[in-house]
Amino acid sequence: MRFVVVSFAFFPHTIRPFFEGIVHTMSELALLGGPKGKTKPFPAWPVFDDRERKAINDVLESRAWWREPGTRTETFEREFAAAHGAKHGIAITNGTHAIEVVMAALGIGMGDEVIVPDSTFVATASAVLFAGAMPVMVDITRDTQCIDPALVEAAITPRTKAIIAVHMGGHPADLDRLGEIARANNLTLVEDCAHAHGSEWRGTRVGNFGIAGTFSFQQSKLMTAGEGGVIITNDDDFELKARSAHDCGRLPGEWFYAHFSYGSNYRLSEWQGAILSAQLTRLDEQTAHRHKNARLLDEMLADVPGITPQALDDRCTRNGHYAYIFHYDKNEFAGASTKRFIEAMTAEGVGNQAAYPPVHALAVFQNGAYRKRLCGDQAKDEHPFLEAEYPETARSAWECYWIPQTNLLGDEADIEEIVTVIKKIQANAGDLV
Ligand SMILES: Cc1ncc(COP(=O)(O)O)c(C=O)c1O
């Protein structure tokens, strides 16, 4: 609560003391007219300099603007794979398409099921549907916000072909357990690494634990060309199938108009390949910076009641931190709703990236539209998991705050200001209800 001193000089002497002095008018909170808690701006995103300028100009001058005669996208996919310790990289138009290409290369389709987390961007599930298979949602674990391996195991049916793990906010899913489950049940593990460029599990970069890892380069991601994606893999046979699927069913070295399998045009342009090579030169340093700032936030938030950050598993040796996710307990904030808290944080000048709504509850699943992608029995079957409860996903969707990665690129003062803002909102939370 803020108190404002006003002058009552024009009142007669006798009654002045009654009015003069402290008059309660306004809140400390920026949302309610108080001063902003965040005084200096966070670093701008995307980051670019002469590396990107030169890259774009080189493509322009070369007149090779698409990958067929070009070299830049090919170079980038090699660089990105190498930076992640993988054998192959296939640059793709975006992260959604990258999963679609993986599904195509794995031959996943009619009648199949693929297990996905209920807490993710729709793309993880829609790419499965696009293949004509059914995404089966399971809940996440409370601590890491990633797919719960025990629930994955319970969801396996004779139709299950693959598991897609999403490394939520940059934190790897339990790749040890998921790998064991996949091996024991003859399933393929795919890693959706859209949030996790540079993240590591036991010292190995994500994307190397299943048949393939898919990444996104959409504007908000950890490196960007506005849009874009890549698949990494260590499997030669899979690589050839995915490369073919992403290029209209062509095969490397064969005639341009020979098409050997069903595929489509998922090729990334030379502009994007060139920019991404430049962006990649900063990834390591930016990842280390975000990881360090996130640990600082962990420390500084440890004594703030009602704020529980996403846990850092001991086996996660580096978290790329697409976001700094924390659970918000309104009971420690005078009962102010998550929505109100988000409004207050945003007004104070801290970034907010909306958490994902539960996938099973999206209109496309609830109104039955998804069935148009399925065939045979599967199109008519009951899908009881669409009516199930996903308590941890719900908690994540409606009671969590996501500080975007760009805020983590700030300096120590930025991190301190984030914590000051949270404490300020807590101290004045009564004004929000
Ligand atoms: C977890 C996850 N998977 C896949 C995607 C799809 O990536 P894109 O937007 O590049 O298609 C996103 C993008 O937001 C994502 O967050």
C-alpha cells in the first residue's frame, strides 16, 4: 500500500490537521498506479550484429536463396548437429514440421498411437495427428514439469509406436527412464527439444537419447531465424528417410524429378540457414549465462513463500532455460489469482510467457475435429484419455509463471529486480484482491 502526502494549505487552520498528512489513495503496485519495479529494460531479442548482417548480405549477393544450389543451410545443419554432438542434422521449415518429418520417417500412421505429454505446445500432438496417428496424452511430474515416465508405461497399448518427450522450458525429461521404457517395449523415443537447444542430460546434449531430436527456431526460441527447425539424429538409416521425407521423397544424388517415397517440401531457405549459423555462434555463451542466472534466481527465491521453481534434476548438467518456470501459490499472496499475479508482474516490467493449456482440453480434441485425421476403428473408437484428469498439467497451466529466456539474458541487477518485484507484489498482494 502506498500513502501519498497532499497539501491542504487552502483549508482553514482549525480543520487542516484532520486532512493534512497521510491520505491512503494508491497502491505501490504498478498495476494499480504505483511506480514500476523493473527500472532498466531487459536485453532486446533477437540478438544480432554484423554476423547476421553479413550472412544475409552474402546470401543476397550469391543469388542462391534456396537450398538446392546453396551451401548455407547445409553448412548450418552440419554445424548444429556437431554443436549437439550428433552425427546428422536436417534443417526443416519449423519445429512442428520437424516432428511431422520424424513421424513420416518412422512410418507412423494409421492405427498407431504415440504417447505425448499433456503439457506442451499443440505441435507435439498435432504432428502425430498429421501423420494419421493418435496422440495419447499423459500427465507430467510436478517437479520437472516433463512427461511422467510411470504414466507413459501405463499408457502403452499394442498400438503404441513411439513416445515423444518434451524438455519443458529447457529441462530434460527423465531420459534414463524413458529410454528404458522404450527399449523394454520396443518403442521409439523421440525428443521434442523445441525449448532445449544446448541443454544437457548427464553431460550429453539433448536430442541424442532417442532416434531423433527436433528443434524450433521460431522467434521466441533460444536461437532464431524468425521461423525454422532442425532434426538431429545418429542413425544413418533414419537420416536418409527423414532427409527424403523433407524433400518431396527425393534421395541425395538421384535425379531431381525422381521421388522414391511420400514426402513434402519442408526445406529451409538459405536466408534462414545463414542467419542460424550466426546465431549458433552465441548459443553456448547464452546458454551458460541463462543457466547461471536461473541458479541465482533459485537462490534468491528460496526464501519467498509461495514461489516454487521448477526443480533441477541432478542429471540435468545444463538447462538451456527457454523459460524460468515457477509455481505460484496464491495462498501466500493474499489469495490473488494467478491471472492477477501475471498482470501485476507484467505491469512491473517482468516478462511473461504464457504457460500451455492442457492439450487434451483443446477444442480440436474436445469438439471431435481430430477424428478427421484418423482412419478405420481408431476414428470411431472412444478415447477416454480425452476426458481424464491431468492434475499436474492443470497446475502447470493455471498456476505457473514463465519468465521468458530473454529476461535471463540480463545481468545480475536484472535478476535482483525480478526478485524485488515478486517480493513487492507479495507485500502488497492484498491490493490485488
Ligand atoms: C514444445 C514445442 N514443440 C514444438 C513446437 C513447434 O515449433 P514451431 O513453432 O517452430 O513450429 C514448439 C513451438 O512453440 C514448442 O514449444
